[in-house]
Amino acid sequence: MKFVAQALVASVFCALAPAWAQAASPEWDKLITDAKKEGKVVVVAPPDPQVREALPKAFKDKYGITLEYLGGPSSDTAARLRTERKAGLYTVDAALSGQQTITSVFYSEKMLDPLRPALIDPDVTDGTKWKTGKLPFVDPEKQYVLRLFSTRTPMFFLNTKYVKPEEIKSAQDLINPKFKGKIITSDPTLPGIGSSDNARFYVQFGEEFVKKLYIEQQPMLSRDRRQIGDSLARGAYPIALGAEDEEMERLQKEGFPIARIYSLEGMSDIVSSSVGQVVIFNNAPHPNAAKLFANWIASREGLEIYSRNRGGVPTRNDIHEERYLPAEMIPKPGVEYFDAYSWDFVLNQDKIRLRTKELMGK
């Protein structure tokens, strides 16, 4: 979600810049000097216009280094990097990406350099600055994948002109025959939010439930987030699974009656990191700039800018997200949530995705 106008980012940056300044050290100074010599960093990241504008500007203003922003779905990025690396080409330095692509492609295919040794900014390495009390690495070695967001996320969306929230109180209501042909979902056979939703239903309710929901209910399977949003808004498919929250915000601003459904009876509420993980690639064309970018995006400064423009709840504890994010997005202390981006769940998720693909004959 985008909750702060672009113009405000600059004022926020200026106001808080003193608090974000790094402590000088020879190692830090050398990294900045070497990164400036490289002159550029290439980062694959989400296709959000606000993020695409805000991150390159802020990074350039701070360090004088160009951030080449390659926005697009993580699955498309993975396919591109596979093709390039087979040809001996290495064009990308770092990524802000979804967990499934990182786990099943970047990490498993050994495309990554360890990130932990590259983090040298005291503002980042101080464990007391993070809500977990330590750097929130999520990979088994605690070296490669740093989690930046943990956000309470909707389970699905409704067009309330056609379907009222009280009509769907539990997951079983989604397979009510009266909703046959009225559901649109991000394709569960592709890595991403659609397969994450599918895997959760599969784990909790079994294969028969998945067959009923994704086959017998005859949902519209989409690979286009704009299509999902527009179909929901027009009422062609008044129930949407796997929609992008920023797309829903756009539609709400345009006056469409869109409701976010965060809870279902019999299921824990969800937290996710969305595209809130940072990694750096091996054989990077700009290795020092990649390290500098990783330190910056994990700092209070960089992560607040990313959080404000992407709409994710930061995993740092010194960013006051309650000032700019709705309360329902912020996980509450002491509440047990289902983490849809935990490492083990994502590993299992890919197996379920392939099984679902088989069930659907795709």
C-alpha cells in the first residue's frame, strides 16, 4: 500500500537524516569510496511506481550512485537470470524479492553471495534495532536472506456490492456452490502469492478442498494483477484471492466498494514479508555498490523509505510505522500468526504448487 505522497518522502528524509547518519570508520569509508568508483548498482525489485521512483532518488541523493531499478514479477526475474547465467552473463547486483523466488531459485541454484559479512553499518548490525533482537536472517545458515518486512495481510478481497463479508466467515464458505464462477485468483501453479494461498489451504484442509476451490469452483486464474483488480472492481469476479494490496488501494480511491478480509474462522491471521527480503548476487558487476545498497536498505533510513512507499511493516523497531500504516496491517505483540513466508513453509509450498499443477492438468 502507498500511504504517503512522494513529496513527503524528501521532507521525512531531511528531517530524520541526522538520526540516520552512520558512524564513520575506515571500513565504511572504503566501501563508499569503492562503490562510488563503480558508479552504479543494478537492483531487481517490485514493479511499484512509487518504489521505482523513491529508492533510486534517495540512494542517488545520499551517495551519488545511480540505482538502476529493474521492476517486475520475481518469477520473471528468476527466468531472466537463469538464462543470462547459462550464457555466462552477470548483470544484476542485488534484489528485493519474494521469498518463494529467493528460496526455490536464487538460493537453491547458488546465485547468492553471503550478505551477513557485507553488513558493516552499525545501524544495521546492532541487534537491538530489530524486533527479533537480532538480524532477521531467514535462511538456514543465517547468512544470505535478510527479512525487512513482516506485515499482517488480507486473506482475500471482496466487492461488497455483490458479496457481503458476513457471507464468508470460514474457508468452507469459499467452496459454497453459490460462489462457483465468482472467484478470481492469482494462478496457484506459478511461484508467488497464488501458490502461497493455495499451499495454506492444502496444508490445513487437504487436497480435496484445493480441488473444490481451484477446480470445481471454476475460478478465473490470472497472472496479471491489474486484471485481478479490474475484475473485482467490475463485479465480474467479486471474490479475489492473491490480489496486490496496492492495486486494491487504487480501486478504493476510485470509489469501488472493496473490502479486505483479514480473518476467517478456524484459521490464524497471516503475516508475510511480500517482497521484503534483500539479497546480493555472486559475480555481481558492481559488488561494492551492491554491499552499500544492502546496508542502506536495511538501515533506518532506507527501510523507512521502502516501507512508506511499498506499504510493508518493517522488521526494525526504530521505525514508527503506526504513523503512516493502518493499524490492521501491523502485527500485534503476543498474537500467534501464520507466517506465510517462513522458510520451511515456502520449501513445502513449491511441492504443493507442482502437485496442484498436476491436479489441474497443467
